[in-house]
Amino acid sequence: MTERFSNLVVPLPHKGTDMRIQDTSGSMSARSCAVSLLNTRLGDVDSTIFPATPGTRTSTTATRTTTTLTTSVAPVPSADWSASAGLSFASLVDAYFDCRRTKRNSVSALAFEERLEYNLRKLYDRLVDGSYAPGRSICFVVTRPKPREVWAADFTDRIVHHLLHNQIAPTFYARFISDSCACIPGRGTLYGGKRLESKVRSITQNWSRPAFYLKCDLANFFVSINKNILATLLAKRITDPWWWRLTETVLFHDPRQNYEYRGNPHKINLVPSHKQLAQHPAHLGLPIGNLSSQFFANVYMDVLDQFIKHEIRCKHYIRYVDDFVLLHESPQFLNDAKGRIEILLAEKLEARLNPTKTILQPIDRGIDFVGYVIKPWRRQVRRRSVRTAIHRIETVPADKSLETINSYLGLMRHTNGYRDRAKVSAAARKRGHSIAWDATKAYRKPATPHNPA
């Protein structure tokens, strides 16, 4: 794990600090340039932490006519302040920066950053003394690609999720197989699509031999995860008592006890009842939308990964969350493997396969996986994705059309389907955008008197 050094407060230069001390002793003519002159504003409050006396805060308060020196003792957070059980303030700062990445302009992130040092110190104290408890969650419904609930934890809780993940994830990642490619750094959908294609080329000898694939999906995956089984799997590798208590706090937190629903209240009826978290017992289900849930799901499914690799001994296998594919020359082998997988899921994980999404057929018909379709000599996106892209480009507001176009072109640039990019490019030109010669990126047309931006 990469070690990072963060400093939330940039100290004043030593020369400026010395000049400030001279100011308070009676000389006002040599005021430090690090702060404003007294005659330019009504008040001036600065604080400096002297290295010789850690934890002592010295503030210089100035008015128009007088300058006073007050000294008070208070604990001050620093990047090298360590607590027991491996927790440090520096690790909490790292977790904060991880959490706010790509989310810094959100309302919750801005509210937390408004009093950043105070909020981080308060959270650190709650973690150390054991008084931390998850706060209110936000629930909303998304309809694409299909209706489902999303539970977003409070920003403070998301920092704790990153803190926990940064501490315990490397131990589990070292054990995960290379064919597990969900929510792991460097193993996204593109990794999954390319890796599956390489496995297909290997087993078919570059499309010269016939082979078969078995594609499976777990039924109601996130809402059916048994937390008690998951806790047993986590406890095998989390040996520190303090981190284990934090893991239990995050794992067994039930967001249904304290949450706020946002959005159209009628959308919740679009989600089938068996996919709603509220319709399951408290010991079942992980909230979709949290980093902790994604990581816990990988730990849960590692049981299946190890079984397929070491018990069934299937060489060509790959999984993304609860979707997984097995490749073999014999359809009988894959059919037998399916029966053994169903027994394992029932006995070890209390899960089951979705019969409507279980497919066993020849590879050359195409494998639909992680948004890509692997066919002989080419990798392309789904037909449905192309239709959705064109529809969204035609209907999205003008100020968001460019980012929408580039998101779809970015997905399609990793495929061999030039015709798909051509269709998306044609829709983009209708919205007034320019397209690169290879149809991989869109540009906003410059404003002209005849073509205002």
C-alpha cells in the first residue's frame, strides 16, 4: 500500500514567525508580511503551533490600538499522531482524500470541508474512544439499466469505509484470484472484457477450435448476502481486535433504521419487492452504493472463486461481482460444474443461481459480459447499449450532451465496432459537436457569429 504524507495546515515561514513574536513584544513596525497590516482591517487572528511545545496553541489577537498574547493548551491533530490498534490521524486524512475524489463539489463534501480540521479531529476522537456510530443514510431509486435501490452513506461514514478498506483490503487482495475483477484497483470492466477475450482465444486456439461457455448470475445478490456467513469469512483474516470491532460496526449497520428517502416516492414501487432491502431480515443484505458493500461482496464470492479454481479445476474462469463465466471444450464438464456450484452456493453461502440468466452454449455465438460481447475476431458493445447511447444523446440537455457523447465514445473506443461509433458520431453531429477522425472523441464547436455556443 502506497504511503502518503498529507499536511492540512501549511505553517508560516520561520522568519515570519520570529517577526510576529517581535510584534507582540512591543514592536509594531516590523509586522510580518504573512498577515495583513493592522491599519487595513479591524481584527487579525493568527495561530501557530510551536515545535518545542506540541499541543500548545498560541494565538495573536490584534485590534486597531492593542495587541495581546494569549496561550492555551489544547490537543492539536497532526499527521504523525498515532493511536492504538494501528489507527493514525494520517491514515484518516488519507481516507478523507480518497473519499472526496471526484466528489469534492457535492453538498456533503463541501459541508464537511467547511470545518475540515475540526470534523476530522472529532471523527478521530470518536473512533479512538469507541463512540463512533454510523449516521443517517440516503436512499433513492435509479431506473437505468433497471430499477434498483441505492443507499448512500453519510460523508463521514464514507470516510470510515475508506479507512477500513485501506487497512484490511490488502490482506484479502493478496488472496484473491486474478480472475476476480470487480471493485479492485486496475480490474474494471475493460480488464474483465479483455481478460475474457484472451481466455476465449486460448481455449479455442485463436478461434480455430470449438468450445463452450457457462454463464451464471446469482439471484438477488446484494439483498440476499448473509452477514453472519460474511462475518465468519472476514474474521479469519482480521486479527486486530480494534479493526475487527470497526468491521462489525460497518457490516452489521442497518441503514433502514435511520435514512432519508430522496427523489420521486413513486419510483420505489418500480423496484420488485424481492429486491428491496426493507423486505429482508436484518441479517440479510448489503446496501448497494457503499465501498464497504462492494469489498464485502468480493470477500463473500471468493469462496466460489477458490472452489471453481481448486475443486472443479476450471482453468478458464472469470467473475465480475456476481456474474461469472466458465469456459471448457466439453459441455458435459460445464453442466456437471453447474450442479456442483449450486450445491456449494446452497451449503456455504446460502445463495442460489438465477435460472433465467444461466446460459450454456457454444462460444462462437458470442459471450455477453461486463457490457461487451465477445465474438469471433471482434469485441463490441451490446446492441442495447448503442440504442441507449443514441437516445440519450438526442434527449440529454445541451449543457450535458458533450460529456454524455464522450462517455459512450470512451466505452466504444476499446471495441472493434466502428459502425457503432459511426452511429454515435452521427447523433453527436446533430447536436452541433465535432468528432475526431477516428470517432473516439467529441469536441464542442467554437462560438461564431453564425453559430453561437
